Amino acid sequence: MNEFNDKVKRILKDAEKEMFDLNHPYVGSEHLLLSLLRLDTIKDICSKYDLTYEIFKEELLNIVGKSNIKSNVVLYTPLLRKILDTSIKTSKKRNIDIDEKLLLEMVLASDEGIALRVIDYLDIDINSLYNDITSKVEESVLSIGEDLNKRKSQILIGRDKEINSLIEILLR
């Protein structure tokens, strides 16, 4: 959890809340996706595919249902732990921060999970959605240069990560 910023921690807490609201015994990819679908940036991307929080939750309840037994413990499924680990590795490899778009990309990149089954059952083209979200992640990486160019001041304090990335690219 130390690898995540406050925004990602809040997303994971919201996923846990979804688990408790549905009385499920674990937090899985489906709960993470529910949490992500509440965010404006994800809503904008997924709405083109008719994937909304309400539609996904309704279909999830139709497929998985709701338990009568309330869980008191938060357990992450092995798949969700794998998604989070992959997000950490990918962010380090790409030299970017973990955000909601990267988390969605990792959910869609997994080969299994209830989230993908529900999306597939909704007849949504997972590959197109994955390509769309991947391009959005790449755009956010490319926007680093734009942000620096748009600034009128030449202050680069606190931009060590971006400067090192730029140096590495130029040296290649």
C-alpha cells in the first residue's frame, strides 16, 4: 500500500466499500471496477462502450448476486493482488504514477476475473476498450512535456522524475 498515492488508496477503499455493500466475502476485480466507474475520467472513457457504474453493478448482481452474510474482514483476491502488483511494476517500467487509467488498463489486461466476465456478458468489445484506455495512459505520459512547455516560469523544482525521464530519453 505504500506504493500508492492518496487517490489510488481512496479507489481501493471505495472498492472495499463496494464489497461490504454487496455483502461479498472478498474484494475482487469487479469491486475495483465498480470503484473506478464512479470516477469522471473513467466514466468519460467507458460511456462510449455503454459501460456505466449502474449497468455494471446491475449485471454483477444478476450474475454473482448478493450474500446474506455480512463480512467483517477485508480480503483481496489473488487476482486483485496480481493486478495491483502489475500496476506497480508497469508504473515503474513506464516511469509514471499509478492512476485510475492505469488500474483500469491492468483490470482489462488480466485474462480472468469476474469483472472481465461481466464486461464480456454485456457484449462490450474488451479489446477496443483496452486499446482506448491504453492510448489515454500514453497521452498522460506524453503530456509531461506539454505541461512543462506551457509553463511561463522556468521552475523545475520537484520535477526530478520528469527530468530524469527526459535525460534518459535524450541519451538513448
